[in-house]
Amino acid sequence: MQTEIKFAGFGGQGILLSAKLLAYAAMKQGYQVAWIPSYGPEMRGGTAYCTVVISDKLIGSPIIKNPTHLVAMNRPSLEKFNDTIKPGGVVFINSSLIPVRSRRKDVIELVVPVNDIAIEAGSVRAANIVALAAFAAKSKVVDLDILKKCIQEEFSAKPKIIPLNMEAFDRGVAAAQA
């Protein structure tokens, strides 16, 4: 089993952190993991992205042209990567910022108003956690309880924001199951 996930959005949306948390949860489950962030001019407002490869075997190459899944947090990301996703994969769309759909019939489309849900949970800054939780609940690439614990560990140095992120997580899972 090998699955690849492309996280993409504007710099500052927590793209790299979301990918890191997913990779960490997969590692805790005993999987081989590669986490490949993209740095450079994208970090100044363009499309920033990160690829996570999860496998039960050694990973031959972390460079992936056609990932299994896409988490698109903004429209440029959806437009740039939508056609590269393998048939049968999940295409996650943040409908708070993306007014269009994938227009693909061969993928599972998950449309969630991430920013709106994060604001309802307490802060738009938790949008990446909403998206991560919703994607993980739909794709089932990692165990949700382990992912939740990884998020708690990540924010352990800032305990005041853990409740916000747990609320964002729970709302993201609920949105995927609705």
C-alpha cells in the first residue's frame, strides 16, 4: 500500500503543518513516510504545497507526479493540481475560498467550507485543522484518534490553543461525515 497526498494553498494557510501532522500520525502507526515541502516564491502569496507519501514498504522516491489525493485550500491550488490526481482519489475543496468544483467524475470530491467552520470553532487560523480532519475522516489514510493526539502534541507548548484545535478537528470530522 502506498498513498500520496498533495496539500496546497496560499502561504500562511498552515499547509506545511497539516502535511507534517498527517505524516507524524502515519509514522506513529508504523508506516514509512516522506514529507516534501515546497519553499520559494510560493511562500509570498502564491500556491504553496507539500507532498506526503505514506507506505507500508520502503519509499523508492518521494517525488510524485500523480498523487492519490489533493487537499486544495484555494482556487489556484485546485486549478494547478486537480488534473494530476489519480482516479479514485479524494479531491478536497475548501468551498469558503473555492467557488468551483473539480469537474471530475473519477474522483471522490469532498467540499467543505473550511474557513467558515474554523470561524465558528473560534478562529480562522484553525482552518488547516478543519481541513486535515475532514480529509483524514473521508480518506481514512490514518487513524483519527492518533491524528488527534498528534495535534495535541504539536500544540503542547501552547496549551491555550489546544481546545480551539480540538473543536476544529471535531467539526472537520463531522463535516466529512455529513
